[in-house]
Amino acid sequence: MKTLDEMSINTIRFLAVDAVEAAQSGHPGLPMGGAAMAYTLWSRFLKHDPQDQKWPDRDRFVLSAGHGSMLLYALLHLSGYDVSLEDIKKFRQWGSKTPGHPEYGHTPGVETTTGPLGQGFANAVGMAIAEKKLAAEFNRPGYSIVDHNTYVYTGDGCMMEGITSEAASLAGHLRLGKLICLYDDNQITIDGKTEITFTENVGMRFEAYGWQVIRVPEGNDVEKITRAIEEARQEKERPTLIMVRTVIGFGSPGKAGSSEVHGAPLGAEETARTKKNLGWPQEQLFFVPDEVKKHFEEIGKKNAIARQAWQQLMGSFQKEYPELAARWQEWMTGSVPMGLENEPELWKFDKPMATRDASGQIMQVLSHYLPNMMGGSADLNASTKTYLENRGDFQHDNPAGSNIYFGIREHAMGAILSGIALHGGLRPFGSTFLAFYDYMKPAVRMASLMGLPVVLVYTHDSIALGEDGPTHQPVEQLANLRSVPGLRVLRPADGKETAAAWLVAVTNAAGPTVLVLSRQKLPQLRGTGKEAARGGYIVSREDRGNPDIILLASGSELSLVMEASVELRKKGVSVRVVSMMSWELFRKQEKNYKDDVLPPGIKNRLAVEAAHPMGWLEFVGSEGVVLGVERFGSSAPGQIVMEKMGFTVENILKLSREMLKK
């Protein structure tokens, strides 16, 4: 006679097996091997309530090993989330709630999108940072309104990825005691046993990072896993790694413990053998015993009581601390103060200034209005100008601080920022040089896929940065960023455009925003301002009739085309200058506006941007010309590099005249 725990664990296993078999696609091995570990967490510890999925004080569960998605879908279904058996039967099918890897905002109860290994682990570190910061900000004696754990389920693949090392190192330094990692240590990857590539002592590595490490030698021992999680929850100063030795594909007579069960269906014959081996009804697909249903219903009732108790606590908190409660509401809703765009301090620019410096000045103003801004740089505060003054440093002994020192960990920084955004209550930002965006591309892509309001500040935006040379001079990065669906990329030309860009960033709740900023000083231009928020706009209009030529530019090159326009007008040429701070924002404008800025009948168009020209054809047309960069830069003073690469007023005039002669 099987116990209720065993029946529940096998229910999870065979929901996964049947779903993968029906789809003829998926990863049954992880759910089969890790079911006991995940069940123990969800049935005995995880604080959540499907009736209030955004309950701020819920525990967070992240399946970093996202290929094992059926493990999570089975748990969500059994726990009462809006994931039905029909949804599970449609695993990996078009339009279903159960895609191949978990997707935030698509499947109820999924806390983050995972699949690229290690991303979820770093997301979880961000969630734990947010919990610690919010607890320091809002908790008062007798009112622990922020008091929850972040659990992350990882596999061997996650542990191999560099992002996990980066994030784990920072988590240990920050002493994120409420971060608990369940490591499905099955020692199998797609190519075979981990011994062919991965023979390090993972536990010793994490101990060196400052983690508590607990080892569970038997992955199906619910009681030992329970004691391990209890021990982890008692540790307040260190994050905890629980290493659970599991057997991938547990229960399969022919495939358990092998790579064969990692990413392919068991097959009809092996499925039947496995069900027989574990005493499961063979004739019933997607079988959930009544006892298991009732068991999870009782678990749900306990969680609902916990959530209701928190709501009562919050009610008392609002009466005791009304101003603090009001601030809590503002932070959680992400509201922006009315009239922020009219704050005079945002627009005080009258001298040449690098847009990175303008951004730093603007951030100080914004942080006054938006005190829940939190972030930092990858060891580049002095260069990116993103340090928030008088806001303190987020450290283990000062969790109320707002400035995070990410260290030289760009990839982890990107995913941690997403975790902070996913948690809710804070406005995360991060910064590095534009060339180093390459180190964090996967995290930026995931942020955009999830539609997270993360702000990314990339400075040293072109070959104009100069002496550091081609290793640090970005060329293709702008085109890469603009190719990411849902990502807003803004390259302002001066202080006022930078202010407009930041206002776009803090009001954009639908996805990440990238600010691309200069190292070199740029003049404050006449005609720039709030209209830059439309992405593309007329900075300098032709003085008569229709324009003979339209000059387009973004960022530092706008001042060059403005100078060139003055010289062209002296020669009797009717010139229009258009700032294209953001392609994405311009595309969103109504057709009449876009046609007014770029009249279809005007074919003479010259775009100037010190980056790869890919994509500009959309705006200059087939008869237009783009002055861009299609080779790597060189080490020399920035002005010299720009001149050698053709970014001069003289060359812009030459190209314009050639176009006008056609």
C-alpha cells in the first residue's frame, strides 16, 4: 500500500511522462527524478495561494532547469492554478498554456521564463535581493510584512553555466539567507554522464562562495529532504545549496540513470514498463487519484489561511503606519508622480556635456521622485555615472541601500535585474559599456521576452570613445539591440534628449529600455526636448518649400548633421534635420506623423550614425545613403578616430552634394 506522499510523487511523474509521450517531445527525465524533491517543497514549505497569485509575500519558486517544465506544470495543476488537465494534454502545442519551457505571463503561477540554463538561478538571486531590500524598507516591530523565501530548482547544466557562478558569488557576498537552491544532482547531461566534462566539487565551490551546503544522498527520501529544507530555512546569514542526489528518469527499467531519458519520450513500451514498475495504472492516461486531489486541496486551504493572515497583518500595518503603507502601495503599483516631466531640474542643460554625465544628473532628480529606484553597474560607476547619491549601498549589513555593486559580472547583473523586476516593488537599472552588452545579451533577451521594466544604461557608445581601441569601441551592438523584439533602444543627442529618454524609461512598464550614451562631450542643441519621446522628430525644419534633402542622425552625430545643415543652407539647399533617438518609438507613431517627419516624396535622405548601418534602409529608403561603420575601430583619440572613419562635417557635405547631383 503506497503512502499519500508516494502517490502524489508518482502522480507528478506520470503527468509528465504522459504529456511528453502525447507531444512526442519534451524532457521526462527531470520530472521523474526530481518529483520527490519538488513535491516536498510544494507540499510542506512553499507559501503561495493560486487565489492571489500576486500576493506580495508569497514564496518564489524558480525552475531554473526550465526544460523540466512538466514538473512545474504538474505542480501548478495539482495546486489549483488555472492549468487544467486539458492544458497538460496540450503540452508543447500551439497556443497552449504549457509551452516547452516555462513562460512568465503566459502560464499562471510561473514566476519567470526559464530555459537558457542558469538564467533562472540569477533571476532568483534578484528576487532574494528585492525581498531583503523591501524587508529593510518596510518591516517594523511586530509587522514583518515582507518575510518570504526564494527557492530555485537547478540541475547540472545550470551549475556549469558561467552566469550561475557569477550570481552565486554575489549572493554569497550579500549573505542572502532567504535564498535556497535545490540542486537536482543527477550527474547526467544530454551527451552522457557529467564525468566527461564536470568533475569539480560543486559543494566546495559554493562553500567558497559563502553558502551553506547540505547534502541529501537519496533523492526520493522525503523526510531527509524535509529536514534539509528546514535546516536551510533556519540559516539567516548564508544562502543554502541543498545537493540532492537523484536518478534521472527514476522508475524506468530501461532508461533510468541515462542520457536517453533526458530529452526524449520514453516510448510506448518503456512507458508501460515504467508504470508497471511503479505500480501505476497503465490504462489511464493523465491519471490523478482522488486522494491526491484532496491532499492538494488541503494544502491549498492552509496556504489560503496564511495569505489571509498576512492580509490582516497588512490591515493593521496600514492603521499603525499609514504613511509607510501609502509608500508601500506606490512602490508596488509602480506609479509615477504626475507632472514629473515638468520638473525644471530635468531640463537644465546649457553647456556641452557627455550624455552619460547628463544621465547621471537626471538620475539624481528621478531618484528623489522615485525612491524605489535600485541598481548599479558592473564595476563602472565612475564611468557610467549611475551611482545614486545619498541612497546608500546595498550590502549585507545595509540592506536598505539602493546602490548595488554587481562587480565585474555583466551576465549575472542582467538576469538579477530581471529578478528584481519580477519580484515587484522596485525599479531596477544596471549599467556597463555598450561593447560589454555582448556579455549580457542572453539576459537582455529574456527581459524583453518577459516584458520587464528594466532600465539598461550603456555608455561609451561608439568609436568616439577613442584610446581604449576596437575591443571597447562598439560597432555592431546597436544593430543587435534594435533587433531584439520588444526592446526600446534610445540614443539621445544631448542633455534634453537624455531627459526625454529617461522619462520614457521610467514610464515604460511594458518592457526593458536601453539608454545608449556618449563618453565625449556633446553640445546642447537648439530644437531638442520633450518631443524626442516620439522617437523621431524634426529638430531643424527647412526654411522654404519642401526639403531638398533630409539629414537623419542619432546621438552624437546629430550635432554633426546640424552643423552640415548650416553649411548646406548657405549654398541655397533646403535642408531638414531629423533626430532619430529611437526607432522603436518612432515606429509606434501614427502614420500621419511619420509621413510628416519623413515625407514619402522626399527621396534624398542621408543618415549618419557611428555604428553599423544595418536597419537604416527602413528610414532612408532605397535611394538614400547611410554613413555608418562597417569595420572595427582603432586606438587613437576619439576625435581622430571619428575623422579617419569619415564622421566629419566635410564628409557629410560631400555625401549630401553627391546625392543632390543625381
